Amino acid sequence: MLTITQRFPANLDASVNFTLFLTAEERTRSRYRFETAEGQALYLRLPRGTVLRDRDLLQSEIGDIVVRIVAKPEPVLTATAQKPLDLLRAAYHLGNRHVPIEIAATHLRLSPDQVLKSMLEHLGMEVREEISPFYPEMGAYGHHHHA
């Protein structure tokens, strides 16, 4: 099994051997066994706390294999509002529940949850069930922010 021990920022010109499609939750695993789309078994042995981002590159411990990370589309709820203040209010209420959330200028995105969907609708949000890559915030002490 191929062991991956190094992470590098995105470089679209890099030559890669494999692609690894991961959900938001899977991108938080620093020690885990995955299988690439090509069927290659990989074992991640990255520093604890490593969070992988879309298009990051991973390298094997001996440096001969490069793997590109791709954010895998997954079920999400996407909430939009008529007014920016409503979006801020919804983000505040979701933050109080400590759920992973993606925050953008025009929407909020979270994992499917019927209770939270009802809460958002009660706050006047339009909520759609979608399949989309999910980029939750890293938190106040994280080192990255998805732009």
C-alpha cells in the first residue's frame, strides 16, 4: 500500500499519478486508508490536524507518487436569503449549533439536517437540497479559508 506523508498547495501544472475525490469530512482525516478513482490503495499519514483543500497535492513518503485532492460533490443544503442581514442572522444561529458551515456572500451551505433546514426556513431562508462540493469554514483557529 502506498503511504502518503506530505502535503503541498495546489499547483495545476503539477504532473499527478492519481486523483483522490474526498468529501469535506474525509478531507479532515490525517490518518486513514483511501482508494483512488483508479483503484490504488493509499494510506494517509499526515501531521495530525491537517485539513486537505480542493486541488492540494499529496506526495508519497519516498517522493515518487503525487496525488491530487478533489472536493467530491456530496449532499448539502444551500440556504439563500433576500437580504444580507437574513444571511448573517442564519449564520449566527448555525454557528451557535457548532455545525460545519460554508459561508459565501450569497449563500450558506451545510450538511443535510431536517431540523436545521426547518430552522432556516423559519428564519425566512430559501433552502435547496443539492449535490455540490462542500467547503466548510475551518474555524477561528484554522489556518485556511476557502475563497
